Amino acid sequence: MDRPIQIVEYERYTWICSVCRETQRAHWSPEIVPGQDIGITGQAFLGWINN
């Protein structure tokens, strides 16, 4: 059975305050699936053991 790979990219805004020079980030979207942020190495490993 074929299981296609699905790649999803999430983006959020990041900016630097012009007054305090502190980095500010927008909140993550509630649509994001928890546990999907394991990084490229973890994803490669899971793909390898799944095959």
C-alpha cells in the first residue's frame, strides 16, 4: 500500500521592536498538529524506519 508523504509548512510572523529591540513572535495557529515539530533529522529517521 502506498502512503504518500505530506509536507506542511507553518509560518508565523517575527519582528523586532523598534523601541526595545526585543524579538516578538506571533502565536502559532491552532491548526498545527502537536508533535509534528520534531525537526528534519527526526523526520528523516521516522521516514527511514517506516520503510
